[in-house]
Amino acid sequence: MLVKTYSAAVNGLEVTTVTVEISLMRGVMFHLSGLADAAVKESHDRIVAALQNNGYKFPVADITVNMAPADLRKEGSGYDLPLAIGILAAMEKVN
């Protein structure tokens, strides 16, 4: 299932909308693309902990995350919430 959520990236005085696309398929890998820095790549661990502490099971699935536009550097942990919501929506736990 493919789910799109949205976030924003601040670059100086400009704000750019970032589209976060999440796809769940059979497998056990977590793939993140779209010029994300180390903090965004580490979001997997924070999201797993947050979902488990709130009564959700993290899916045993091949999760592919694309963050567009790809030429814009994504930094920090501000993308954790759109990623978590997208994963829950792909699991059909939220609309």
C-alpha cells in the first residue's frame, strides 16, 4: 500500500513542502531515499520505540520511504511524525 504524508523543510527564510511517500510490502527491510541526513535515517529506531510504547506493533514488512524533492537536504528529527503517521496509515491503523 502506498501512503503520502506531507511535511516541510526550512531553508533560510524559505519553506518547502516535502512529500513523504511510504510503501509497505512483504519483507523485513527499511529503505529511506531522498537526501536524508543521519538524524532522519535514525528515525526508524525512534518510530519503532514510539509505536511499541503506544500499543502498536511495528510491521514486519519491507518499508520503502521516499522524501521528495530529492535535491533538498532533509535534516533533523522533524520528519519522525509524518513517517510514523504514514507507516500507521499504510498498516491501515489510521485513515
